[in-house]
Amino acid sequence: MADTLATAPVQPPIDPPIDPAPPKRRRRWIAWTVFGLVVAVAAAAVTATAIVANYQPLWGGGRAWPAPPGIGATITQEYWLQPNGFEQLPPQARYITIPAHKGLTFTYRFSFFNKGKTPITVTSIGLPASAQRSDGGLIITPVAVQTSRMAALGTWGPMQPFTLGEREMASVEMRVQVTECSDGGVVWNSFPVSFTVLGVHRHDRLPTNVEIYLSGQDKGC
């Protein structure tokens, strides 16, 4: 009788142990990538904020308006608006001399434009009247505005927020009230202005194309 050789059962192949190192390296690489992206975005945001914070798109405009009538105002052309040798002065820049006295009220107009490529929304010009009560006996407030589109229709509107696109111009009518006696010598050619650009609200000075000089010939004291 022939011997029967016992055959050992066939064992399935044993898989090699899984090295846990690669997934850890992948997770570490992803973490560093995300961190780098966060840093880059934060740096870009800080840079953009700094640029917007120093952005000044407003400058004296090219449209001139007559001097206030009936108050003895005289008007001459001036050159004080030119900021540097690379930007030309608007030819309509004016210097207006007005003999002032207590109780005098008059209005005058100036123009300015957005010299930048980004639209801006002007939200306020000047200071509230309540903040000017002790400011040299003058109360100066904007009462009307005319944007480029309104100018095409020959209309004005009440002072309220308005938007200026690239190279668009606006004119503003200001009311000046002299509330106290003065020796004169009061001069101004700019106003505080608030505007929004790229979602950021800014406060700056608005240069105008008109300089007002109150000569101080008091008649009401």
C-alpha cells in the first residue's frame, strides 16, 4: 500500500506591513500649504488696506463758477492748486476776495473730480454745523451738488452721498455764514471729506478749485 504524502494547506500571501510615515508626510505637506496660503492672503489684505488707506483720488475740478453776486466779491485766477511738477493746474482755479462782516451769508460753488480709475462714493463734505459753532465765527455747509450726469441735464440736487466714476466731476454749492465779528484774514481752499472706495471708508481733505479769502471789513460790530 502506497504511502500518501500529507500536503500542507496553501496559505494566502501575507501583505507587507503598511508604513504609516507617508500619510503623515502628506498631512504635514497639506498643513504647510494651507498655512502658506493663509499667510499670503493675510499679507495681500494688509497691503491692499495700506494702499487704500493712502489713496487720494480727489482733486480740484476743471469747471469754474461765478463769484457770489451782490456782496462786493472780486475774483482772480491763481496757481496755488498745482501739487507738483507732473500734474497741471486746472485753468479754472480761482481766488475770491470777499469783504466780510457779522451776519453776512453767501453761497459759492467749486468743482472737483475723481482722478483715479476706481469709482468712489462721497458720503460727506465739511463738518456738521454743530461742530463749527466755535470755529472762528464761521459756519460752512454744503447745500447742493451737481454730478457729471446731472450737469448734462442742467440740474442740481440736495447734498447727499453720490458716486463718481473714473474722471467724473462734481460741483458743490457751499453756504457760508459769518456769525461773529472778525478782523479778517480767513482763508480756505479745502474741506474734510469722507468717501468709500473698494469697501473701505476714508477720511481725507478735499482740495477745491476755489480759494476764499474773507478780508474782514466788519460792518456789524
